[in-house]
Amino acid sequence: MPVTVTINGKAFQCEPGANVIKLAIDNGVFIPHYCWHPGLIPEGNCRMCLVKTSTSRKLEPACMMQAADKMVIETETKDVQDARKSVLEFLLANHPLDCPVCDKSGECLLQDYTYNWRGNLSRFIGIAEKTLKPTKDLSEKIRIWGNRCIVCTRCVRFYRDVVGDEQLTVVNRGDNSYIDVSPGHPIDNEMSLNVVDICPVGALINKEFLYKARVWFAKEQKTICNLCSKGCSVTATVVDNEIKRVVPKYNPDVNGHWMCDEGRTVHYSLTADKRIRKGLATISSVANAIQMISAKSGDQSLGFVISSGNTCEEIESLKELTRIFKGVKVGFITNAGKAINYKAFTIEAEKSSNRKFLEDQFGTDAVSKGLSDIEAELKSGDLKFLMIFNAIPFKRLSLGFLSLCDSLDFLAVISVTETGLEAEANFILPARSYLEKSGSFVNSKEMRQIFNEVVKPPDFSADEKEFIKNLLAVLNRQQIVPV
Ligand code: SF4
Ligand code: SF4
Ligand code: FES
């Protein structure tokens, strides 16, 4: 039965035992906090969330309190505010004045709370020497600035509770305590960078993002990740039309608060050396080739390859395209890998974003055959025309497949990054990454997720959906719209 908790004179209903800080924050009453994080088991070590409560004579940490009926909480009394000031005073006693050079500047809870609650007072000025702690690499990806650490243990608990291996630990006690790698447990997990996001100060830094951008100059753009079929919600940090960083966005139905390290590289294909930047031939040459080859050798000499990285909208248009030919051959590019199961997070085995939708449109059996039917037709020499739509970043086709393509009369490649077939192609369309267009993907849980353009597409690229629409128009003898 729900219980009633009164916070700052306002009554709220909740389940008995609900976490008080979460109850308050979810209902618009902000209680400052460092060690509490909604995705971790609370530990109550920073004391920033102290509140006055009807159940105790002392101030209590709201993150460790469980809601009980008729409980009364006050979050803004003088003694609560004094306690916050004291906590900040102690934290700042050993904190370096690094804000001008710290990557967390602009999104640091120590900065924000100091500005809101601390005032200018410090009784430590000129009295205490600062305790020095190690600044060093914790792994290839993460560097720690020990002096900035407030020992909230969020990072330690993340590896313990979400990854399931205690790869970080607290060394020493009191003001000599610092965070280090647990002996014999190097940080080798694929979720490692989440600790950088949840570190409330600038102690843990993603070396890849170090000194790349000031967050107050950046635009935060919501999108999803396309590097596996989980489809995590993410936020891209964009400066001058360039993605500087990708971080997880809370989505209780998909990824919770987290994402994998690989997902943070989702924008790499946009600027990669392997990106296709130059087109070859026109849409009319493709339409002519289709018409001439089908007139000479029949529709069954035509082949189309669709990838599980194409958007739902592109797949639907491609289905329409393949339907206008009788006996046309259709193959599929997918990207199966290995699933990784951590204690509280799974990285999916399919390393592309839209396999579920492709299977829904063409059948699971057909999609799992991949390119085998097309390969058989190439070997027999019956296939004369092949158009390949590849939207999986950095996906290259096997050398065996490439050599079979020699027998074709016409090869068209539509891809963001090189497939290996470009030298043989008669037509090339430099495609757009999903980050440069709008559409939707269906994830492994069969949720259709819509995404919008994050960065403006480059001039050399073209939209696949427009291309397919125009090709259909030409083939139906309608007016050509150049792409
Ligand atoms: S490194 Fe950051 S997350 Fe880890 S204990 Fe220190 S302040 Fe907390
Ligand atoms: S788990 Fe999959 S969807 Fe999520 S961030 Fe990693 S690669 Fe992207
Ligand atoms: S947030 Fe409650 S003690 Fe740290």
C-alpha cells in the first residue's frame, strides 16, 4: 500500500521503502548529491545530500533513507544548508584550482554546487597544505587526475555492480585515500568509459575527448547508436558541425544509463579515410543498365544487396524497387559478432542496427542466407547486374565475393565507407551516415526508434532514399530528378 511522505510541506505518495532522494528529485525537489547515482547501489559516503527528517534528531543522508508513512523531510532549513557548506568546504580543502584547464568544466557538480551553496568562505586558506594524489593513466582509454577526485566511489561501484568485476578500488583511508586499479584486474571491459560520464568532477577523463571541446560551446544532439542491434539512446556533443563526443542518454527501456565503449566511436565513419567521397556515373546510367540487361538476359539476371544498416524507410523503398522485377535476386549484408554479457548490461551479437526490420520485410531465413544466393548466381555467370546498398560502417566484403563480381556487366555500389568493390564499380554513390539524415531502426527488442539529423551532410554525399525514389521514377519512365 502506498505511503505518504511530506517534503518541504508538500505530500507525495510512493511505495514503502522507496529511496527518498529519488522520490524528491523525481518530484522536482532537488537535493544535491555526489555519491548517489540512480543507476548504482547507494553507499552514502559524500554527505552532500543531508536532510532534516522527522525520524531522526540528526541530519540524515537522503540517498540512504527509505520512505515510510507520515515521514516529514525538510531540504532547505538553515542546518541543512550549513551542513552542505561544510561538506563543500572540506571537499575544496584538497581540491586544486583546475577549472580553467579541466575537461569537466561546465558540467562539474563541484563547480555547480560551490556556485549555488558554498559562498566564498574557506577556513583552510593558508592553513593546510593540499594532499597530493596520483595523476596517471588507469587504462589506454582513461586517465585519472587524483587531486580532483572526491572519493565518491561511483566509479568503483560501476565496475562492481554493472560490469561485475572490481577493476577499481579505494587505496588507503581518510584524506590519503585515492582511486586505483585493483591489482590483477586491469580495466579491460568494453563498458569502461561510463565511469568518465558518472564521475561528478573532472577526476576521470576520456583520453580521446581530452581538450577537444568546451561544453558550453557545444550543442547536445539526441540520437541512437547504430553499432549493434541494441540501439542505445545517446547524446552527441557537436561543435561546428563536428561530433566531438558521444555519451549515453538515459533510456529505461533500452540501455538504462549506460553504453559500451565501441558505441562512442559511432561517428568515426563520418571523417574516416575510408569514407567514399567521390561518386561515379549518373542515375541514368544505372537505369539504362537495368533496362538493357533485363531486356537481353531477363529480370532474373538482376541482383540487389540490402544491408541491415539501412534505415526502415530505405528498406521499404528497396523492397518496392525489387518488386518491379520478376525473379530478381536479393542478397543481404549483416554483421554478426559475439554478444558480451556483463552483470547488468548486454552488448548485442548483431553489430548492425536494423536486422530485425530487414528480417520482418524479407524473412529471417532469407536474411540469414546473407550473400550465398547471390554468390551462387555469380558463380554460374547468370547474374549480370548487381546493386549493393551497404550502410554498415567499415563493412568490407570478402575477397572471394569481390573476385566473383568480375563476371558482372554492371556493378553499382552505394555506401558510406569503402566496401572493397569500388575499383570494379560502374556506378558509385557516396551515401550518408545515419547521423546525417533522418529515419528509424528497429532494435533487438523490436522497438522502432526514430532518429534525426545530427550534423549537416557533406556536399559530396547523397541520400539513399532520394536515390531509390528517383531510380524508381526513371524506371517507371517518370521525370528524372538529378541526385
Ligand atoms: S574518480 Fe570520480 S567517480 Fe571515482 S571516486 Fe573519484 S570523484 Fe568519484
Ligand atoms: S551496446 Fe550496441 S547500441 Fe549500445 S552503445 Fe554499444 S554498440 Fe551501440
Ligand atoms: S549523495 Fe547521499 S551521501 Fe552522497
